[in-house]
Amino acid sequence: MAGLVQIAVGLAAVLAQIGLGGGLYEFSVLDRAWPRNPALIQPQRGGVSRKNFWIAAHTAFELMLVASLMIAWPYEAVRFWLLVALASHAAMRIWSLVDFVPKALAFEAVDPARFDEAAARQWTRRSMLRLPLDLVTVGAMMMAFAEALALSPL
């Protein structure tokens, strides 16, 4: 059973890191450029479709996190860190769904002639505030993985 816990938690940890990497890419590449050129995030104008990545990345991580929790539930130390990851990820997702996603969809749909660059820059600055929650999620996943590895060798 310990081997299955290690595999599940390890996979969930990798998926959390993929999400963090996607966020870092958006902050460091896309968010620096698209407020000056909204077409970069407007798929109907040839820009990237961020939802293609984020829907897949979040769904895969969330399913694996739930599976990891189910498999690792008997192991208190692993369970604790998985619950920390779940709480921080849930806080980030709820905040995103209520605040950031609707505004992002509006930016993706707006006519370039009516685009508000100042509002876009404000959105990108505020979006960076989600990074600490992603870091907590990844850190908790790494701690869960370390605890899982301590159960017994594969």
C-alpha cells in the first residue's frame, strides 16, 4: 500500500508543479506583453487559449489530489500535508473563479478599440497575488511526498 501512496502523491506533486510552472510562465511572459497587445490572449484573433492549458492542468491535479487523499488517508502525516495543499489550492481556485476568470474572459473578448490597458495591467499585478497560494500548494505537496517516501521504500 505504501508504494501506491508514493506513486499517487508523487504524481499529484508533479501536477502541482506543472500548474506552478504555468503560472510562472503567464506572469513572466504573457502578462508582461498582452496588456500592450490584447490579441496575444484572444484566441479568436490568433492568440493563445489559456483555458486549454488551465482546464487540463487543474482538472488533472485536482483529480490526482483527491485520489491521493483517498489512498493516503490512513497515513496521518501524508494526509495532513495533502489537506494543506487542498486548502491552499481551493482558496486560489475559488478566488480565481470569482474574481480573475470573469475578468480574463472579458479581456479575451473585448474589441481592441475599446481595450483598457490600465485595467489589464492592474489585473496582471493582482493576478500575481495568487502565486503565494500556488507556492503553498506545491510546498505542501512536496512535504506530502517526502512523508510518503518515509513510509517504506518502493
